Amino acid sequence: MASNGTNYGPTPLIETREGVCGGEPVVVGTRVSVSHLFTLRALGWSLETIQKEYGHLSRKAIEQAWL
């Protein structure tokens, strides 16, 4: 998926796009924000639980969001 946003890190799994989630970093090609993934982690959700509930997110994308 092409993006006009800013990618972070050596593997472009996190990006910001104007008009998406107020410009907050999100997982590439989604509207799942990094802050939301941090909130789920703080609430005790495991990586496996997040993958189950958000099947379109890769393990690598979730891990990169948590860096």
C-alpha cells in the first residue's frame, strides 16, 4: 500500500499520515494507533491477545509499535 506519510525505523511498519488519527503514529495501512497499542499493553493484553483481536496486525508491527 502506498503512503504519503512518514515511516519510522528500518522496517516501515509505523507511519504518520495527515488526516488519519489526528496525525498520530499508526500501524502502516491501518487506523490502529501506537498509543492504542500501548494502552492495550498497559491494560495487560498480551501480544497474542492483540493479534487475536486485531488479526490484520502482524507480530512485527505490534512489537515495533511498542519500541
